[in-house]
Amino acid sequence: MTIVNENDDPDKRTLSPSDWFRRIGLRFDPYVHLEASSDPYLSEYTVNLEIFRVALDNKPTIIVAPPGGGKTAMRVAVTRTCWFDIGGTYPFPLPYNLGMAPLTGKPPTATQHLHLLLEAGTCALLTGLAFRPERLLRTSDATIRATAAILRAGLPGPLDYYLTMLRETGTPAGLTPLLERTYALTAPPPPDVVNLFCNALADPGTDAMRGQAEDVFQAFAETVTGALGFSHILLLIDGIDAMYENQADARFASTWVFDLFDRAEAWVRSNTFIKLFIPDLMEPAVTGYLHHYTIAARVAHIVWNHDLLVSMLRKRISAASEERFESLDAISTPALTDVERQIVANLPPLPRVALQVTRQALLRYAARLENGGQLDEDDIHHAIAWYRHHAAQRTQPPASRV
Amino acid sequence: MALTNPPVYRPDLFVNRKQEIETVNRALQNIARGGGDAEQVRTIVFRGERGLGKSWLALHLHRSVLREEAPRMLPDYRIVSLFVSLSPPPEGLTVDEREWHITHDDAHRIAGEDETHYEALLQKLVAWVAEQLGITRAPYAPVRDLSAWLAQDVKQKLESEPHLVICLILDSVFETNWSFLDQLERYLLAAFAALPRILIVMTGRGRPYLWKSPYLRTEREEQSLTPFSVEQVVEQIRRSFGNAPNLSPAVAGLSDEALTRLARRVIDLGGGYPLTNELLASAFVRQALDRLPEGGSLEQALDRETIDASVLENVANRLLEVVPGDQRHSLDEIFNALCVLKDGFRENEMPYLLAALRNTQPEGSAYTIAAMRELRDRLIETNLVRWQDKRYVLDEAVRTVLEQYLKLQRRDVWRRLHACAADLYATWAQKYPGSRGYFDQRAVYHRSILGEDAAHSDEQRGRSL
């Protein structure tokens, strides 16, 4: 174990996670991933299952949460869940990150949206199929050719380039950072099946599908929900608050999605459903627009309260310990019970904050693991004090130059 | 005294579980008639301790309820039930139609985490499921291909046959190695859970597995099976005695009152768990018959009979036979040490109770928190210990018998353990004022157990004088 103590500040310590978490009975650090797309275990500890179902179903929906309230985590969990099995009837997750739109300072036009959606959709489809080639290989030659044509029309680079890369590496893992980061799927196929998949798609007689973006997207939707067997398409739209120009003005930010909602009803007919993830500040502008133009969409809120936060922290410890224990109580002194509740009771109800503080408490405890001992009240108090100290620093006005 | 083997499942021996059967029937009706209702229950999980009759319930659902009751309830529907057991069949059980039981060899390889074997086994299972549903394509294809085909073929079958309802029953799920369950979900369950008109019923003991599919997590109902009441134990032993080979005709003539008295004593000793009920009732009767003088009354003999410690020891051994052989001996001690903690425990109690059992002080490397955590993990691996509501609990069926055995055979040790627990909790009540109420309550409980025992001993001593 590598432990460097620096002024007894847990924030400054460097620990080897593979060592100390294993020693308290965990197979991974359950509180380390504040950025959902990098968390390989995310779908194991999803709470808020009602919202999860809403995010998966076949109805246009706006999902509202405060910043740090778990929107991205929900989107990533939905994506990975849909591809968990090999070839079933789950929805097709199409992650559309508005933060990746060209930096023009203006909202994309309807046509630009379609181009971007097609690009995002084909990136997701190629990556997903590379992890689950059996889904494509079970279809007819005509479907395989149609899929190749759509991929050639939508991908940001030549299909053959990605297929060559796949062949050379023998694994689809290399496509994920290149095409769609949330598609960090598990259980890749063996290299010989990857090769078969590449051969099937690389038919030299297949050109890129021609036509308007709208027609190509329609063909994409029909193939995905038809021969490829997905029940429907989820347009998982996120990242609207990630752009600098949108952060100051919620009304302006909302205009980035109005054009998308104008197509919502037509998309429903193609089994394609908008799932828009927005920060709570944008809700009035977006719902006002929908109301004004009588566009049907349900609004769901990710609401964090102390009970749900406790449940989230426990679900994580439960997954990390392979259900050996469901609470940090299990490794605490007799004096300490309801550890998670003691933590969240003193914090704002945001998952990111609860994760950070819980991890601080564990880091402090881990620093004295070698001497035996258990998680104690001091660890909790220090972690909460650590958070308050940092929160206070963030809210302090800059020092005057006078 | 050696125990007789409990009978294998037969529909005429099955008692109780009306509520559980009703749950399945209700879910089936909703699935058949309910369309795409998001609130539908499409997965039912029956959980329970060792010997609580989970496998009997699963078999009864498959062989009786879904074949006979359910078709009467849904006459317009074709109900296809598939039974998959992840534990090998008990000796004497005849494998019936649409039943797949894992073999001893496969179970052994899964328990040994032989991951290279998982795909081959799941290939066989997925091919079997396809065959049962009449949608076989290429039975020797790799499991990934079979799985991809199965999902779409079952979907098409359900679309082409709108009055088909499929029920997939999985027995002994949570006891199975979790890395195997990950693949079972990936290749079979996740796809089935997303399809309409499929009901999944699972049984399991110990830590519940965290499924990835939201359909297995949200559209589900979970029920804990409960031990039998006196009336149910009477019915259980009446049916069992009626079908037991080589039992004296006098047993069949036992009155309702005699059976009720016997059932009460069985519950006092074993807690009302069906497997324990069967073993204890049978042992009581055989012991009484062995000692019965010619022409004597079996009912009177039964009332006089006290159970031999060896019988309890054998029952405990039978319950603990799910613990791998190489672990049994080393875990016996900690099971005994913890069996007096009816309310559960955390790692904090473990060194004190273990030391009390050994009649020593909890000092040295054998009693460190690290050593206790290692021991705790081994206990959890047996699926006879699980985290429940802020504490670890021993499987209650096992705990009850172990404590009764300890009390009967090693009374001094049993008293020492209760005294240790009483002192420990009293000390903690003083030391940790935030939890004083809880610790005081535990201390009072252990003192009251010791007090009752002392009073009982005095009473017996008085009688003998």
C-alpha cells in the first residue's frame, strides 16, 4: 500500500486503490467516479429506478435535474443497459451530445441537427454492433448491405478505416473513445467473430446511402427497429448546459432544442423518442415552448432527497462488496450506525457531493488501515468538515485589489 | 441416531404456500390479459432460509400449478412452463418434462469458478430452452449466436401466437456463483425479461444478486417464505408419515392432538422450517418406536420422548451440508460462537464470542479486525449468513438448530456465550451513549435467556429432590 501523509489532509493522500479497498472487502472503489461515463460499474448501482424506466420507455420525455444531479449518469446507465444482452429487444440508445455541436455560437438548424444525429447514431451503431456482431450476423445479406450503406453515409470517417482498425486490434474497445465514449460495453466477441463482422460490412459493392439527411435517418431508424431487432430508438439528448454560451442564459440555451421538438411527433411514428436531459433552470423555457406549440412530451424530475442519497451510497457499497454488506456500518465501530444517513444529513442533497464526502471519510479511515481499526465518527466529522471548508472557499468573493 | 432421508418432492406431499401460489397466478393473469401495463409484475422472487421449501415450491409451481391450476384459470391461453434448477436434483427425484437440472459435475465446476466452462454450459441451457419452445435453429452454435437468435425467435413466436404465455422458473439462483449469473443474465434472462407474456420466477437463499436489466429490477415482486405454523407442520408430518415406508401402522393412527403436540415440539426445536420439521418429526417417532415396550402407547411414548443430542447434531449437519467440505470443519466453530446472537451481529461482536467459545481472551492475531473480516467473508460465501437491516444474520433455520444443539450438548458453553454477549452489550451501552437503547435491549435479552435457564434448572433440581 502506498500512503503519503501530508499534513493529515485526506485530500492530499495518494493510495493504491487495488490494495486498501480490497482489504475492507470491496472489489473496486465505489465512490471514485464522479464522471459517469468513466464508471464501468454504473449500471450495477442505479437507483431512481422509476426515472430509469421513464428514460427507457417509448414516450418523448424531458428529464430535469439540477447540475450534478445525475443526468449524465442516468443517460450512461440507460445506454449500457440496452446493450447488456446479445440480441434482445431493448431500445437502441442514441446519445446526442449537444456539447459536441460545431462552435458557431448559434443553435444548430433543423438540418444540422439531423446531420449530427445521423453521425451520432451511426457512431453508436457501429460501436454497439462491433461489441454485439451476432445481432447483425443473424440478419439477411440485404440488411447487412443496407446497414453498411447507412454507416458509410453517417460516420465521420470512412467505414473501411474503422473496420481496418477493428481487424488489426481484434477488439471493439478501440472504437469507444473514437466514436462514442458512453459505449464502453462489456463482453466483447472473440477476435474471429470480430473479423467475420468486418468482412460482412466491408462488402466493396456497397456505397454510402444517398439522399437527404432526413431520408437517411429514416432508413437508419427502420433498420435499427426492424431487422436489427431493437424495440425503439431513444434520442438521449444531453450536454446543453455544457456549452459556455448556454450557461448564463437558460432561455437562449433552450432554443438549441426547439427544432428537435418540432420533429418529435414525426419521430414517434418511426419509433424514435426524444429523451432530453436538461438542468432545472431550463425547465420553464422548454415546457413553455412545448405548451405553446402543443407538443406532447412528459416531464420527469430527478429529485434527490436524503433517503435516495442514502440508498445510492448503499447501493454502491453493496455492488462493490458483491452484496457482502449494504452499509458502511459493517466496517464501523459499535458507536457508529446509519453511517450514510449521518453523512447526507449534513450535506446539500446532491449525489456528487455525497460521493465526494463519503470517499473522503473512507480515505481517512484507509490511512490507518495498517493499524487495524474501523471507520469511526471522527472520519465522518472530518469528511464533512472537509466539504464545508471547500464549499466555503468556492463561495468566497475574490480578494479586493485595493 | 442416523436420520432418514427426507422425501423428494411429490405433489401429494406438498403443503402450504397458498399465498405464493396466488402471487404467481395473479401475475400470470395480469401478464396474459394486461397488455403493456408498465406496473405489471413480470419477475417474482421467492427468498428464504435453508430448508424452507423453495425448491419444493418451484417444482410444485412447474409440475402442478402451471400445468393444472393455471390452464383452468386461463382456458384460452397456452401456458408453457420451463423449470431450470441451478442445483443438482436430490437423490430419488425423477426429472420430468421441461425440466433442466444442472449436473453435480457442472455445479462443482461453477462453484470452483471454472469460467471456461460457463459458455459451454450456457450453450446447452440456451439450446434446451429453444428446443422446449420449438424454435431450434443450430443447437451446436456458440452461445452468443444462440442467444441472439433466441431473443428474436421468442419474440416472433409470441407475436405469432398471441395466447402463449411462457413461465421460466429458476431454482437456487442466488446460491450460484455470481460470475455465472452475470452470463446467465446476459445470454438468457435479460432478453426474456424484456419480452411480453413471459413470467420469470426465481428462488434463492442468501445475498440477492444485483441484476443489470431494469426489467428484472423494477417489474418484480419479492416475497420471503416463512416457516410453517403448527397446523401446517401437523399437515406436513401427517402426509409424510402416511407415505413413509417401513413405519409402524401405529404412526398412521396418531390422533390430531398427538400430532399437534409433536408439531409444537418440532417447532420449539427447529423453528418450523419444513426440512427441519421432517427430520425432527421422523427422528422423534423412530426414537419413540425403538423404545416403545410391547403393547405400549405410541402417543404417550412420544410425549415422554426427549430428543437425543445426536439427532440435533445430525440435523445441523444436514442443514450445513451446503457448506463445501473443505470449509465445514473450520467454520463450525464460528457458526457455534455466533448462533446465540438471534438479533444478528457486526464484525465487532465476532472476536468476543469466538474467544468466549474457546474460553479465552480475544487477544492476538486470531482476533484482529482483519482476521474477523476474512472469517466474515467465508461465512457469507456459504450463503448461510447475509447482511440484513444493518447487521449480519445467520440463516435462522441453521441458527435455531445450532443453538438448541449447543444448549443440549454443551450447556456450559452455551451459557458462557450468552453471558459474554450480555456483558459485551452492557459495556457498549455505557461506552456508546448514542446507541445505548439498542445495546441495553440486547443485554437484557441475553440476561433474560440466562435467567430463564437458571430458573428452569432450579425447577428441575427441585423436582429431582
